[in-house]
Amino acid sequence: MSQQQDVCEVTCIHKDKVMRLRKKLDGSCSDRVSDLFKLLADQTRVTIVHALALEKELCVCDVCAVVGCSKATASHHLRLLKNGGLPSRAKRENLFIMP
């Protein structure tokens, strides 16, 4: 029995498709999406974002209690998220909201 491989047996580049895709992807938001995935590659930050998505508004003390960490650790993760565009800071100090 031979096992099928995921390899092209013949090289055939569809230039029209390649050129069309290059134009669409050039200057696209793939860098931003990649940065977002890097930002969310940490379980604590994913938990914080999920909690904010569910509750919409949390202070640092709430975040500490939800994820079980110190204020310093929560602040560090919130700062990274904020610098990455998630979440935004409300008018009151130490209150974070999801847009």
C-alpha cells in the first residue's frame, strides 16, 4: 500500500492568482493579526480578555481575583494588552473596558 503525500508532482504556478493575491496581501493587516496572536499566546491574557468580553468592565483588583495573580502581574498583562489595542482604559483610573 502506498501512502498519498501532500506534494505536487508537477510545478504549475498560476501567475494570475499569485499576482492577484500579492496585490491583496501587500499592505494588508497580516502584521497586525500576527501581533494579536502573539499577544494572545499567553493563557493569562486570554483569560483576561475573555473575562472583559463577558463583563465589559473590570478594575485591576477584579482581574487579580479572576486570574488569581498579584496586582503587579495583572497590571503587567493589562499593560501588554492595552499596548496591543486590547482593552482600553476607562476615564476612572485602573478600570479597563472592552471596546
